[in-house]
Amino acid sequence: MDTTGLNARVLKAQEDGTEFEALVRDYRPYILSELRRNTGARFTDTSHDWYDTALLGFYEAVQKFNPARGNFLSFSRTIIRVRLADDFRRESRQNETTSWEDDSSERKSLLDTLAMDRYRAQEHDSAARLEIEQFVQELSEWNITLQDVYRDCPRHRKRRENVKQMVRLLLADEPIIQAIVTTLKLPLNEICARFGGSSSRKELEKSRRYIIACLVISLGEYDVLRGYIQ
């Protein structure tokens, strides 16, 4: 699939409503397939309310898309999935029947607090699962697995801090980031020439896949995973 051509169309659709409508027409089968994949239902048309939710997710993905974060389909897949999950939770809460009338205000407050804590934990777990799925998929585009990232993760604190500092330097250098994202390669010689210093090429090579993983997380929509690399 020509992701470069699609990415260009998405950028145009951010400013051009006609192009967005054309994009929706061309990718309606994709939106429906994501709807079926996330709900398990056999949707074949656009008449269901959940299609509207998936379409809103697609629109949001178009508006937020940045080519530096990868290809559009991977990005939009995550946004659509999150929007559908939000809709399912909202619908589930609306369908629940409770009998708060007979409860004392103190019991109500306690139950409300417990329910909110549980809900927040579930939200965090759900978000983490979605992010990990997306993360694994993005890593596969680099021919990297989670096991690879684990193997390349620096074990010593000083070396790990050096690698994190290198990631910060790379993120601050837009030309080199664009080159990395475009080629899906880490130009170790160029990086050493520019930033050298405390990290030798040998050290960078040992941590190459971990560095790429950190860049993928930092450039993407990974609010939960980002907390693990800071």
C-alpha cells in the first residue's frame, strides 16, 4: 500500500473538505472493517450509530495526523478503536439500572468513590492495552519485537541515562528525526558525528532497538507508555 500517497492526501484533507469527503468514500470499506473488527458485529453499511462513531474517529485521526508519527492507517486504527471503546462504555453506563434512592448519602459517597476508582483503573488498563497493541504494530514496521527492545534496554543506570539523553537530543533535531522516520533506520554514524560525546557508536549499536522504541513512543500517541521511558 502506498502510505506516502495516503499521508499526502490526509494532509490535504486537513484543510480541504472536498478531499476529506473523497477520502471517506475511498476508505469507507476500511472504516467498516475497523468497526467489525472492534465490535465483532457484521456491519455491511453505514446506517448504524456506531459507524458514526467510527467516522468521527477517522475524522479526528485526519485532523491530528502528523507524518512524523508514522503511517496514517496505523494512527487512525488506534483513534477509531479508542472512540468506539468510549462509546461502548458510555452506552453501558446509560443502560445500567441502579437504586440509589434507598442508600444513605454516606453509602452513596463511598460507593461513588469506589466505582470511580475502579473505573479509572479500568480506563488505565484499557488505554495501556490499546497502546501496547499499537506499539507492537508500529515496531513491526521497523522489524523490531518487544523482545528485541527488552534485549537492547541498557541494564546499567548510567548507560540508560546516556541513551535517554541521546533520545532527547534526537527529538530536538527535526531534520534527523524526519530522516529516521522516512528511512526507518537509525543513522548511527551521523548521530555519533553530531552528538558523539558520551555515547560511542558501539554503545549506540547495542541500544539501537531500544532507542528506536523510545522514539516511536515519544513521537506517537502513547500517553501511558511514555511514563515508562521518562
